[in-house]
Amino acid sequence: MIIDMDECGVCEDCIDVCPNEAIKKKAYSIVINNDLCEDCEECVEVCPVGAIYKE
């Protein structure tokens, strides 16, 4: 999964919904650990600005 940080508002909704805790906040950005991510796409569905998408 990829996060477009130009679009991301760092609302943290994706962090709250990730079942594998693959998404973390780092300073003023959001980072996805693709080793933990299982591509469930729950973060894609919950992102209010469409900043998360599949590679």
C-alpha cells in the first residue's frame, strides 16, 4: 500500500482501522510497514481523502 502524503491530512483513521498495526504515525506523516500489511484495504476504504492506494 502507498500513502500520498501530499493528500494525507494525518487524521489517523487508517491507523485505527488497521488489524495488523502496520500503519504508524511518524512526526507529521503516516508510514505503512508493508512487511506487516496484508493488503486487506481497510485503510483505503476509511481514508476520507483517498490518499491510500494499492501499489
